[in-house]
Amino acid sequence: MKRIILLLCLCFAFFTSRAQEDILLKDYKPKAIHNVQKTEVTKAKFAVIDVHSHPYAANDDEIGRWVKIMDARGIEKTIILTYQTGRKFDSIYKAYSKYGDRFEIWCGFDYTGYGEKGYVQKAIKELERCFKVGAKGVGELGDKGLGMANSGPTPAPGMHFNDERIQPLLKRCGELGMPVNIHVAEPIWMYEPIDVHNDGLMNAATWKIDTANPNVLSHSELLRTLEEAVANNPGTTFIACHYANCGYDLNILGKMFDLYPNLYADISARYAEVAPVPRATSTFFKKYQDRLLYGTDMGTDGAMYQTTFRILETADEHFYDHELFSYHWALNGLDLDDETLRKVYGDNARKILNK
């Protein structure tokens, strides 16, 4: 009997260990075990302007459904960052402008022929054309290391945000009263080795910067291109989206805020990066409440908005949203005060958009 019991124990241990070995990191979706406060925020506490979204809705029916979701969640207006110029921009503008003030449509920069003589004049001409059509701003421009991307119809490898060819375009944006939304770099863990020490490992299979490529700028070099462009164009309003990808050290962004009054930042698509450190993040929000803008960049689902509200408004601790974020980090509420919330949700955006 003792031998049978021992054999059964060994078999159980064997199959249990095999089961544990079969658990993959990509499948890891923990559930919070703590019996703590759980708050459902169905509608934002104050009227919201979402300064960072994209043309997710492809037709009138989808746009109409989106507007109903915006109404239910307290979203006053959404800025559509089209990336586009030319006919594509015109088409998106036509679709969304039907809804009046509910959407504001921004264009991109045209990089066609950026290595040829006369490029700057042609690009400014297209910028001015988009402005006359109805573009209120420019973005989301982007450089993750290889050069300016995002804008259609073509990227501009090797041309970065501080390039002399872009400065006249940025200056003209200021003259036209068009804010510029710019994405530089990515979260810092994407530049680090994918090893047992990497805190962002859960996303490593999908997101990684090719730092071995000598043509890719480093994280700090990309931030320097942002700072130089902002410094070179004091008459232009800049929005560094995703906290300028400084979620790991918001003091870097804070120092730029201190130096450049024409720089703002949106908080879109980086909720999972800053919610794990709620005290440091809340302190940053309080100090720079006049420079931060609400944004999503995560689709149109009503539950998505609710998660952002829960993070900003409540003191909830240690919760997850695996539908939106694939990190292993638990989320926490920032419990922002009403004055800060009002500014971040809408007042700061209104100040920029009404210039």
C-alpha cells in the first residue's frame, strides 16, 4: 500500500510539473486576489476632450455608434489624427466633419520627394491646402528611430524631427494656429535586452526596437530631436503624445515642461505604464496639471473609456485590464483632485484648440 501511495504521489508531482512547464508567458493573465475597493466609473466626472484618437470608424453607421458611446461616457469632442494628406485626408475629413464639433480632424505632413530640391515649398503648400479644407492641427507625426513615419503617402527614413527641412513646416503650423502632435521613441524597455531582467517582457514578442541597427536613434537621441524642434519653434504648440514615452521617468518630461511653455503632452495609450506607480504619477499630474491632455488611442469601446476614468479618478488598487494591456503590471487609481481632472479632461485642450 505504501508503495502504491508513493507511486501516486510521484505521478501527481510529475504531471503537475509538466502542467507548470506548459504555462506560456503570453498566456499569463492574473486575477487580482486582494479584496479591495472596486469602483465602476461609467461616465467621466467632467466633460472630456480626447486629443488622441484615429479614424477607427470606417463609415457613417460606425461613426454614429461612436458618437453615442462618446455621449454615454461624457466625451465632448474627439480629435482624429489621420496621418494623411491629399485625397485620403480629404476623404476622412468629409466623413467625420458631418458631425460638427464632435470631431476635429488633423492632417499629416507630405514627405513625398523629401530628398529633392524644392521639397519644403511643396510640403508647405500641401499643409496650407489641408488647412483650407479644414485641418485644425497636424499629427500624429512619428519617429521611433529610423526617421519620420506615420504620415501618408510615404515615410521619410533618415529625416528626424529636428531636421532642417521640417523646421519651416513646424513654423508654418504655428503661424496657422495648428498644434503639432508628435510621437517620439517608445517605452524604454523596448530598447533594453529581452532577458530575465526586462520589466516589459510580456510585450516583447510584439514590440521591440532594433537597437542593433546603426541607423536607429536611441531613446535619448530621439528625445533630443523633440527638444530641439520645440526650442526652434517657440511660436508653435507641440503635443508630445504618450508622455513623450517617458513613463518610466516623468521627470525627464517635467524638465522639458519647465523649459518650454509651448510644449504639452497627451496621456494616451500609456495608462498601463504609469498606473503601477500611482504616487509618483499623481505627484507629476498635480505639478504639471496645466500641461497634460487626456487621450485614448485605444479604439472606441465604451469599456475602454471606463478603464481610463477608473485610473484617473479613483483610489482603486491592484486591478487588471487584459483586454487593453498585456503587461503583467497591476493597475492603480491615481485619485486625482477635481482641479487637476478638469484641466486634464478638457480645459487644457480647450486652451490649445481655441488659440
